[in-house]
Amino acid sequence: MRHSPISATLVAWGNAWLGGHVGLDEAADRVERAGGPQLVAAVDLPPGPGYGTAPAGGAADAEIPLRAFLAGLRPAGLRAFRLALPVPGDPLGLTGPAGFNALALDAGQAAIAELPGRCVGLVPARDLRGSSYAGTRWTAVPAAPAVPDLPSLGEAERELREAMRVATEALAAVHGPPVDRPQVTQGEVLAPGYPARAHRLAALCDLLAAALRAADDRGLTATQIATRREVLRDLDRAVRRAWVAAHHAAGR
């Protein structure tokens, strides 16, 4: 799931729903458009309206549609979603506990639903059943209510542009074979209710993420490969921080 936008889509359209800019059905439809049918399995969550739980430490047997799960969280005080994009050594957006962090790190992403005094972590996985069913299965587990250390929009934008400058200068000396121009789908990256600055930053992140995925080490020396990978690693970190900041900007 590392390169899937599904958690970001849930956060963006979930916040648009909570802000009153779209209805729950439209938000759920947008998430399904990005990742197929959506099911949620709740593990170790306290009983609540609209969703079931699995025994502590056991497999989640009860699966319900995502929109029903979200509708069940709303009466409990669901107030915002935030995005986590962790990689080894950089648990961006995570605050624990260890079980949730491990699931999110393995997936490379997660959405966190904020409620009064607690949070619910949602970790996606591809859900393939039979020859024709392809969707997303979310594992919902308790997440720590602590606020993660995330950059503001302004900080993230400055960090990203500095990382772009450094990468451009460093990569100018690394010559390799031409690569295909990354294919970027044009369209709305965020959802209604986000400030224009967040939309612009998210669009830039979308473009840079496509470029990072297209990077190719063919034809380079070992020294050039090491240089480029270090530069792209720093750029990837800046892109992830800006991506999270943009998705965290709704109503804040």
C-alpha cells in the first residue's frame, strides 16, 4: 500500500464531510473510487454505535462498510482526520501505541480519526477476493490521542522548496540515461474545504511523488547512485511532510 493514495483520500474527504462541505455518501464514494469497495474490521476498540469489535489479540471477524463505520463514529464526537506517512526511522504522523505504529509502518500509511480523549487508527490493506473483487480492508485499532509533531503549511512549503533546490543542484552533476516523463493524473488532489495554499502544496507533492517513483539508477556509477539516493531520500522526506501538512490543514 506504500504508494497508494487511499489513506490521504480518506483524510481529505473525511475532513470535507466533517466540515459540512460534502455529505457522507459523497465522501465514501470518493474513497471507493480510489480503492474499490471499503470494509473496516475493528480490533480492540471499545463498543460503539455502528461498528463491532474483535476479541483482544484476535482476528477481526466482523467487517462493515466504511461509510457505516464512519457514521457510527460521528455520534461519539468524531471531529477530524489526520494522515500518517511513516517510513523506517521517520514515524511521521504517529504517536503510538506500538501495535498501531507497527501496522502503519508496515503499510507505509494510516488515517487517524480524532475523537474526544481518544483516537482510532485506520490502516489499509489491499483486499482481493476471488477473481473479480478488489477493494480495501481497513484495520481499525486504538491510537494514542497525543498530537504529533507536524509542520505547518508554511514550514512544510519552505522545507519542500529548499529540498527541491538542493536536489536540483546535486542531481545536475549526476548524468544518467533519460527517463520517461512521469505520468501525473490532473485533477482535484484534496477536497472541498481546504485552503487554496493547501491545494497548491498537495498538487506539487503529487507531481514530485510521481517523479520520485520514476527515478532510475540504470547507467549510473556506484558513487552517482549513492549521491542520488541520498538526495532523493531527503526530497522524499520533505514531500511526505508537506503532503501530511496539506491534509492536516482543513479547518485548522
